[in-house]
Amino acid sequence: MSRAFVKEPDGDAAIDDLPDRTISPNRNLVTPEGYRQIEAALAHWRAEEAGTPSDDRSAHARIARELRYWKARLASAERVEPLARPEQVVFGTEVELRWPDGRLQTLSLVGEDESAPEQGRIAWTAPLASALIGLAEGETARFRDEELEVLAIRPLA
């Protein structure tokens, strides 16, 4: 189809129509620290909004999108206190694993917005977390054709 017959939004209209950030359909389980992180993100974006010149429509559109996201995440947050003595891998636990090559790894199962895989914090909805949830110490999980052994389960610090 010729572009001559397609109405493109004007510059300002295109800015006003930033798409919302995708919100996960999963329950929004958060650790106490994750809850604080959501509150901090919301405070950050409110401060950004207050400090942005009113004529900067692009920045305000971006900030408004972030505020909508973090307000929704705070409203849906289900704060979960870590168990004192977890007997199984569940949300809010730290898990020590042994991989088949003998490598040891410690992972924490946290909320989606607080995950940082490079720091050993994975979302409870991640495939590896799903393979581990419900296991006890000494049990094994199958993940990507590898057998992982659960060595220890601790509450998050």
C-alpha cells in the first residue's frame, strides 16, 4: 500500500502515544526488599516528573509510562516474608546447587522486578526456578538435559 494514504501521527501525538511497558500475567510476588525496590522506583520517577521542564513532552511521556508501570506493580505486589526454616525450594529462598560438572552455584528465588541473574537472583517464574520449586535438600532437578542437585536451602537474608 502506498504510504501516501497512511496518516502518520504528528510529532506531538507520536510522543503522547508511547506504549505501556509489558506487565507480566504472573502473580507479582515480591520479597520485602523487592517491595522496597518498587517503592524506590516509584519515588525516583515521581522526582523525575517533578524535575522535568513542562515543555519537554518526550520526557514527560517516558516518565508517565514508567509511573504507570511502577504504580501497577506496587498495586499488585504480594509481599512474601521468607520462611525461617524452609524445607523445600520456594519463593524467597536461597538455593545452593551442584551442576553435573561439579560447579557450585547459589541462587535466590525473587520477584520478577527484583531479579538480577548476574548477581544470582532469578525470578521465581524463570525456567530454572520452576525446575527447582518444591525440591528438598538432596533431591535433583532436570534442567536443559542436566541433573542439578539441591545441596542447601536457606531463607533469604
